[in-house]
Amino acid sequence: MSKAGSRMLEGARQALAYASGEADAADYGIHIPEKVDVKAIRKRQNLSQKVFAARFGLSVGRLRDWEQGRSEVDPSSRVLLTVIDREPAAVERALQRH
């Protein structure tokens, strides 16, 4: 596995531990943003809502709700969106069928 893939996998494990209440994010030296600008992240990828959602395994309806402020982005999704923003290719590789 690539270095970026290993880092992403470790981050996902940490996020899962945090989301399940097993650990505090600070225990791992990570920061989960309180807010993410979902629309800006998607626009930086130059993707429509439909394509962004399909590429990263998200519901178009949920994406639309986040972008329009109708629902809050949960901590695990903020982690995923942060990784998509910083390392979109790593997320795509991790989600590829083998």
C-alpha cells in the first residue's frame, strides 16, 4: 500500500474509534474540523453534485442537504470530506473495486 493510502487508512481507523466513542480525536493528535464547506470542496474538484456523490460513495440528497445547510455534517463525514479535499486520489484508490 502507498504511503498516502496507509495514512488514509490509519486516519479512517482513528475516525472510527472517535465516532464509536472509543477514543477522543485528540488522543491521536488529529483535528476534526467543526465545520467544512462541502460546496467549496466539491467545486475544487470541479465536479457536479451527482458525479461527486457517485465518485466518493455519498448520497446526492445528503450532499445537497449539507451544501444547502439543511443538515449538519457528522464528524465521520467531516473527516472523509477533509481527506477528499486534501487527497482525493487516495480516496478514489481506496474505494476502487479489486
